[in-house]
Amino acid sequence: MVRTPQSLFRTLAIAEAVSWTLLIVGLIIRAVTGWAPAVTIGGGIHGFVFLSYGATVVLVALNNRWGVGPTILALVSAIVPYATVPAEIVLQRRGLLAGSWRLAADRTSTDARWYDRPLAWLLARPSLLFGGIAVAVVALYTVLLIVGPPGGSPAQA
């Protein structure tokens, strides 16, 4: 498992920024050469990383007990090209990425939550946790591919 919530979050924030680059390059290639598969490839990679980043935000937010504000900031940052990296920096400076994985539920903590016990159980089994997240991301990605691209396909227009 990734050693800390911070390292996982940073990795996915950077991957999301890189995936934006792939999508933008694909758009430029299509505009210059007319080769549409460039957008399909860049967009497919970006879509998968986008969903993975969103799952990472939720996992880290639950583990680090973020409020609604920081969670929304992190999620919305994926919509704006390259904003995940500055969002990661802001969250880091505010101390919201500090700490380790909560591998045991602490019922005596003043900020204990109802989900601490199942989350700790899953975090203690990283293969199961990340396998489950991967299956969920792949399932959602597949459904979104079936539904089609945002705005519909050119054939529908």
C-alpha cells in the first residue's frame, strides 16, 4: 500500500495533471491532422485517471476526516485543467494530508466517525481495498463509455 495518504493523493494529483496533458495533446492532434483516435486515447486515459483521482479524494477525505469544504475543493480541482496540483499544495499546507492511514478504529477519539471501524478494516487489507476500488472505477468507467462522451457523439448531432 502507498505509505501515507499524502503520497497517494500527490501521486494521483500529478497523474490527473498528466492526463489533462494527454487529452489536450489529443485535441491538438485532432485539430491539426484530423486524426480523431488521438482524442479517444487521451480522453480514455484522462477519464480513467479522473475517476481514480475522485476515488482517492474520497478515501483520503474519510481517512483524514476532512470536512465538506476541502473534499469539494479536491473533487472540483479535477474538473479544471492542472488544478489538482495546486489543490494538493493547498491541502498539504493546511495540514489536511498529514498523518498516516487509520489502521485501527479509535472509539475514544473526540472526532470518531461511524465508518472508522469498516475503513480501518479495509485499510488493514490494502489488496482488498484497492482491488475493490479498482473494480468500482472500472465498472463506472465502463458504464460511462457505454453512455457515451459528454455532449454526445458526433453521429448523434
